Amino acid sequence: MRCVSTVIIGAGQSGLAFSHELTARSIDHVVLERAEVANSWKAERWDSLRLLTPNWQTRFSDYAYNGPDPDGYMSMKEVASFLKDYAAYCSAPVETNTQVLSVTAADFEYLVKTTNGDWLCQSVVLASGACNKSNIPGIANEFPNSVSNIGLHQYKNPEQLEDGGVLVVGAAASGAQIAKEVQTSGRQVTMSVGEHVRVPRTYRGRDICWWMVATGLMDTPYTEVDDINRARKVASLQLMGSDDRADIDINSLRALGINIVGRLQGLRESQALFSGALKNHCALADLKMNRLLGTIDEWVNERELNSEFDPVHRFHDTKIDANTPLQFDLSSNDIKTVIWATGYKPDYSWLHLPVLDRKGTICHDGGIVSNMSGLYVMGLPFMRKRKSSYIDGASGDAADLAHHLASNLKRKAA
Amino acid sequence: MTNTQATAIVDNGVNVEAILGAREALDATPEAAQFKWRVSSDWVNGTHTTTKINKFFGLGEEQDRGKEFAVDMDHPEVFASEDNAPTPVEVVLSGLAGCLSAGVATIAQNREIQLRSVRATIEGDMDLQGILGIDEDVRNGFGAIRVKFDIDADASDEDINALVAQSQKRSAVFDILTNPTNVFVEVN
């Protein structure tokens, strides 16, 4: 058994940023990584995925992308290599190929059992990410055996799919991107669309991420949001990182020949049933997008910067076919595959502490885990700020929480 | 928006504090959020049926209003009926109007928007070849439902559209009509 002040679980952007902050405070720690640095990015995403955020936004407090294409979007391989370089830059004490088996509390301390021995520590940082498992709804089990269910962790590229029709469930970044590439591969895609967050890739000549940073939206603190629990559940922005910086929205997907249907609500034998609320789900997305664009325009007007940007404009509302089918026969439409682009969820199966609510969500206040002194979490959506789950959010959150952790250690020592 | 109204206290007759309080309480005690709504009906004659509505279950116990409502339904004369009351499908459309309008009023109160009038005009398309069993490919129920709102309020068109969109998002009857529900019918 080894002793250390702090164990950080996970060597992605969150764990590495936290390690950097602890090193700066001379707090001894170790970063446990089940595989290699940036494993989720490298091994658990689809092949064509690129970051949704531009390269200039791929940055830590004192370390950033400095390549030739600041407005481009990194491939997963490039993200992994960027994080590996950052780990070296920070001299992060990473123990690779070390899987955590359990975390338990023992007399004001934590016992972390791993495949490479055990650690006793005073604080634990859960930096294993929010995307460990595909979030697949129970209805997947009701689909007939003739249909393969594929989660986001299994999907790599269209070539792995059987020939035939594909039902993509979900219209956030993952669903929209996968629907596009599968349709382009020659398989007819039907995409089931529930609530989603529509944003244009660029607006008035700038990347939408640039606007969200400039207007301060990315820095909105969790304490200033009306309903933080709801904000933390909002789906990812309907975006894609590509060379042509094209929008990916319901209108553009429909133009590719994708069938757009409502939220998947049920299955009766081989009939998939979709919600008739599609029009409202799209109306909500259009309204929210226009509100965001209005916020941007207001910001520009207040600063009298109109001459520096392209003129104000608005995008076409989402077009919904009045005859959108509510039922869809899987066999007569030759559906061979269902891709569940219904989000990710964290895996806390090894966390043997009473910190999860009835839905399995970790209870925390800005990353400080409730009722469990010395336990912290990182990288969750809107954890401390809107950008908390972005690479760009890791340093700030790590600094705040490391400060809290350090004073906690001092108090214990006193 | 008129400036004289901007500083006035918004009152749509909705107790938002009570609703927000209930939301918080039911988040902590999900079992109390389990409600059962009930109606009982008696056939009168012909296509005329009358329903009685009073008790429901909620907040962990039986709730008694201490009074009874009646909703009657019949069919019109073009169906060779006596036309004593609206058709059941019109009552369903009334339910949608009532639910969406209650939502608009509540959300407007929460967003501090004063309403002056809210009128919903609803139309449901029905092909009678379905219920008459003429064509098996035609469904019995509505082919489509269209709701048109006329809202007079101290708010921009965009804010009013957002009210109506949010009201649909949180409406029980909208959900009932747009999504399938398992229905179990038994004979005692």
C-alpha cells in the first residue's frame, strides 16, 4: 500500500490540468490512468470525429495549440497527441495501464484499489470524464434480433455496418454527424429527432465558439443559471468540425436525403413509433438559436463594433414535412442497424461512496462532492462554468478546486 | 411593449411561487408526485354518455374536491344523434386547449409577461372512413391537429412564440396526443 495526499483518477484534460495545479502547490499526488493519456479521445470515439471547438480554443492556462491552423478542428489523434505533450510539459505523475477497481472511505481517508496495487490518500479527484458509457435507453432491448444495436462507443465508421437502412436515434452533435456520414456511405438513414440545440458553425464571419467566448457565455458560472440541473442535461451543440465549416442541422441533413422523424417513443412489433411533437422540438431549437444570435448582435451593438463583422442575418427556420410519418416499419424499410446517439454517461461502478442520487448522478456543488470531504469531480457539463466540459474549461476549474483541496488539507493537518 | 405596463405587477392569476414550491418538494419526494386521475361514466341513451369527475389520488393520498363535475358527450344530428353535448373528440380538443392555455398563463407569469387575452382555435382532421370501417388503412383518430393561438400580451412576438413552445413542451395533453400510451380495457 502506498500513501499520497491526492489521487487523481483519469489522465485526460481534467486530470492533467488538476495535476498541474497540485504540482504548483507542491501537493504530492498521482494520476491513475486505466490505459494511456487521453484514452477516451483516442480509443472511444468514431474515426472521423474532430473537436467541435477550433484549435485556438484547445488550450490550458499556460499551454495552447500553436500550430499553423488556429481555426481548424483537431482529429482525435491530434487531441490525444496534444494531451500527451501537455502531460510531458506538466511532468504529470501518471501511472498508465492502471485501472481503478474501487474507491472506499476509511477513517477520514480514501482507499483506492487498482490493478497495480492500492493507494491510501486524503483526497480523490474523479477526472474519469462524463462519457465513459453510451447512454442507451431501455427501448433498445425491445428491437427485433434482425436489427443490430450500436452505441456511440461501438460506432467507428459506416463500413462496419451491414448494408441496408439505418435508424439514427438522437440529433445532437454525434447523431447529426453520424447520420451524415452513414447517409453519404449509401445507406438510407432515418434520423429520430427530439430536443436539440441548433447553432450555426459560423455567424457574422466568426466561429460560433469565438462568439460564445467573446460574449462571456462560455464563462457563465453555474451559480448564475436559473435551473442548473436542467442546464447540466442540455444536449451538445449540433455542430461539426470540418474543413468547409459547414452547418449541420436538420435542414442540411434533410437535403442529403435523410428521413427526419420525431423522437422515438415506442415499438409495437416491427413498428417504430415516433412523437408528433417534432415541429415543436424544432421550433424550440430555432427560438433558442435566434436568442443566442440576438445576444451576439446586442453585444456587438453595445460595443459599436458592427463595422468589424459581417452583417446581421438569420437562418431559415427548420422545415418540417407536414406528412412526417409517426410510424415506421423496420422490416419493410429494411432497417438493419440502430445507432443510439443518445448521449454518454459516466461510469461510477467502482465508486463505493454514498454520493450518487437516485438517477446515478453525482451530487456536487461546483465539483466539490457533497457530504464527502476531500472528494472532487471534474469535467462534467456546466460543472462550474458553461465551458467546464470543454478542454478550455479544465484549467480554470482545476485551479478553483485545487485551491479548495489545498485549504482542506491544511485544515486537516492543523 | 407599453412603458406604462412595464413597471406594473404582472398578474395572470397564477400562483407561481406555489408551483415552484411544489416542484422543489416533489423533486425531493418522487413518490408524492405519483398521481392517478379518474373519471366514471354512465351511458344515458343513444350516443349520449355523461361522466362524473371528482376524486383523484396524489401527494400520497386520496384527494376529494368535495364537489362533482359532469362532462356530457353525444354525437351531432348529422350522425342521426340527438346532439345533447359535444362529441368525445371535441372534448379531447378542448382538453388540449385547456392544457396549452394553462401552460401559457403559468409560464407567462413565471416570465413576468402580463396576458390580456389568450385564444386558441383548434382544428382536428378526421377521415370518417376510419371509424366507419370503410378503409382499414385510415386511422380512427385525428390525421392531424392544428392549433392557432391569438395572444395579446406585453411581450415581443418572439417571447410569445417562446411561451407557446414552452407550453407544448410541458403539456400533458400535448404529450398524450403526440405520443403513444398503453391503454388497458377490461370488463368487470
